[in-house]
Amino acid sequence: MFMGMGIYPKLERDIPGIDPLAIDGKGLAAEFFGSLETEGPASPFAPISEMFSINPEDAADFAAAEGVDAEPPAVTWHSAGDGMQAVREALSRLRDTNPRSRAIGDLEQIEKVLEAAARAGVRFYLTCDMP
């Protein structure tokens, strides 16, 4: 169901030299959604689950494609510092419970983007895309 989908951070504004879209995010997506469904708050991904939002234009396009007349949700931006804390907690949980997880590399890349965002004072949200 989530095959080919990737999770990455969307930055409030561009940061020179930082490309969040370079993050594949597929390993994270493959494990993230199933784990939350089966494990709930005990999931190693629970710390980052509140960091998701969707671009209103993408939501409107999706609703139109599905034939649904719906008001797009508002974007919820998060501080990069809060994001780094959540990503580091998820990484710690994963390293303890599943050190061979494919999501670890994606989370490490997201952590680097959020470190740059924190230095630049740029907010973010996590989102996903479909190929």
C-alpha cells in the first residue's frame, strides 16, 4: 500500500545547500505506517507522528482527483528543534529495538536537514509523496 511512498521534511523556506527532496524516505515510510497501526504509542515512530502535515494544494488536488469536495487542512509548522528531538527519540528507540531498520538512514538524513533548519531558524513539517 505504501510502496514507493517517501517521507521527507518540507521546509518553510529554502536553505542554501540543503535539499530535503534528496531524502529517499521510502524505508521510513514502509516501516512508519505499519508500525503506528500495529503498535500505536509504543511504536518507535510515535515521537515523529505529530510532525506530519500536508500541503493544502496537494490536499486539494487529491480531493479533486477523488471527486471529493473538501476544504484543505491548514498546514501545521513545527520548530526544527522540536523535530530534532522527536527524530532523535525515534532513532534511539529504533536502534534499541530494530538496529537493522531501513528507516534509520532516512531518519539520520532528516536529522541533518533539521539541524540546518534550526541554525537558519526555519520551521518544517513532515510530509510524504507518491511516485
